[in-house]
Amino acid sequence: MAEEVDAAVKARKERERDELYALDISGVEWQSAPGTEGHEERVEIAYLPGGAVAMRSSLDHATVLRYTEAEWRAFVLGARDGEFDLEPAPGEGRG
């Protein structure tokens, strides 16, 4: 039974991903963090239908990652909780 549920969840997620990547996002409005300059390297996001989000680097407009609303919410909450905080490199102190 658990295997059937896992297969159904996997199939649903694959359908969601396929639908998300099939969206035409050529006209979306890309946003970056306030205070960043146009020439600075930064992450840009665009809000998509259904609460989904697209993300790209300001230096590579061709590579765009897309996240469902649930994936984006989980990422943002994790970032707020410090899940993605980087450890300083050896010899570097934290500011």
C-alpha cells in the first residue's frame, strides 16, 4: 500500500514539474533583492501562476529553475530557520 502511495505522489510531482516547465515565462517580471544594482551578481525571481516561482542568476538568464508553491514555501521557511547558512571557510571568521 505504501509503495502505491509513493508511486502516486511521485507521478503527481512529475506532472506538476512538467506543467511548470511547460509554462511560457517569456513575459514575466524578474525581481531581485532591494538595494542591488543592475550590474551586480544576484539571484532574480519571478512569480508564476498558482504560487509557483522561477529563479535565475542575473549572470545566466538561460538557466531558470522553477518551484511549485509548496517547494518555494519550504525553501523560504528553511532559509529563515538557517538551514542554508554557510559555514565559514577555514581561517575566515564570521562577521
